[in-house]
Amino acid sequence: MREIIISDIEANQRLDKFMIRYLRNCPVSLLYKYFRTNKIKYNGKKPKGNEKIQQGDTIKVFLLDETLIDLAGDTSIANVEVKFQVVYEDSNILLVNKPLGLLTQKATKDDNSLAEQVLSYLGESVNGFRPSPCNRLDRNTSGIVVVGKNLVATTALSNMLKKQCITKNYLAIVKGVIKKPITLYAYHRKQHGKNEVIILDYEQNGAKPIETRVMPIQQKGDLTLIEVQLVTGKTHQIRAHLKQIGHPIIGDYKYGEAAINDYFKQNYNLSSQFLYAYKIKFEVCEAPLTYLEHKVFTANAPSLFAKVLEGEGFLASS
């Protein structure tokens, strides 16, 4: 038997929703069978599933340990090296600066991703809840990733990201001169069987509308340092959208131009796109995160990017 005592951060949600997350491998039909047959009791009684759980409530699960392990999944936390920098942390959220070359989530079983490093850093799970990144960055895009530390905060963050209540800004160096701010609208389509996307000027079956806002910061020769606000958040959106308008990001061998990329590789050892998520702003926040409303957080550029900026004369006084 396992007893669960509801904490303040888990309160005010339906019992069935809580148990679906706790027993993440359990089919809903089987969960309700456990309710009917007294395998799961709520405050000592047979539950219906629609009860709203409160702080201090108890849930008792009368299942064999082996069955619980199968239904709850692996809740062990591996101790791995933490390579990210903490940008901000409180009891509800963790903002981290993901380094270059690190996956946000595992691609294969043996990968060491940001998700594993976050778990190792936090060192615990609450009633089976495992904190994990709420947004993703490409392996070779560094910058701020948002993590919910409990179920209620994670749900709020997911809703806020979906509703575009969190503004995400990136810095990039692109080929060519951009002299004034531009807002780009297009359609985004994944290429079947490839880790690559196509940007279209017209609507097409399977293509999703996207919006990307570009603000030039400084020009040096045939290069422009830009700030990009990602309004929609599709795979490779910034990289592919900038390529489509003739301003590919330097260092980007998938969407960029080989000649200019080779220059930066030879001179700075830059072998991936110069793009990092340097700033986020919480515009409109849901409970319990209302205290974050209008707050802005920034992350430092990778040392390699700082070297490129300095070497090319960006951000220096004229």
C-alpha cells in the first residue's frame, strides 16, 4: 500500500486528473476500475474521481509494489553533471541558460539532456511529479529554458506559453543588411523524413501560419546583429524564416550559406548557428505565478558568441 498526502501545490484539482499524472502508465478505464473496487481510497472512502482534492487529503493505493512501479513509471533520478547556469529560481519555477550542444529532451535512451540535468539539480520529485522543461531549444541554440517545479506551476506555464503570454527574444547575426524592423508572416511546413522545414508564402495543406518579428541592432559590413521575437514557436522557425527572406544566420549549415559559414568556422571555430534565446518577459501570468507579471529575465551569451561579437566589432562604441 502507498499513501499520498496532498500538498498545497497539488490542491484544487480533480482526483482523477491527479491520479492520471501520478500513475502515468495507467489507462483511464483501469484507474476507474481501481476506484470502483476500493484499490484506491480517497480520505478513507470509495471515490468517484471528480472530487476536488485539498491540502492534507490522503489517497491510499492498495496495489502490489511491482504494479505500482509499472503504472507510475521510473521515478528514480540519476545523478548527472549539471552544465546549465541558473538564471532565476523560486519555489514554483526554474529558469536555466542551456549551453550549446545540449539537447533539451532526450533523442535516444542514452542521451544526457537538459531534462536529466534539471532533475539531478532539483534532486526530488513530488508525489511522482517530475519537473521538466516547458519549452525547447535546438541542440545548438543556447539560452533560456523555462522549467515548472510543481504540477500547478507547470500547468500555468504551459498555458501561458500556448497563449503567447511569455515573450521570447533571441539575438542572432545574419548575412546582409537589415535597416528597419520587420514583421514576417508565412506558413511553416515540416519536410517528411527530414529534420528540416520549409517556409511558404502561401497557405498549403499541412502548413501552419507563423509570425517572426525582427529588430536590427547594429550593422557591420554585410552583417547585421538582430533581435528576434518569436511569436509562434515552430521547429527551426527563426532559422528557416530568415533564410527565406535572404538573411540566413551565420554558422547555420542547415539553412545558411557555406562560404560565410566557413569564414566563421575558420576564424572563430563557430560550427553552428549564432542564435541564442537571451531574454524572456512574463506578460500576463496565471495563478500561482501572478507575482512574475511584467518581470524580465536575461541570460549571458556563450563565450564563443562573445568572441565573435568582439572580433567582428559588434556592440563596440562607434
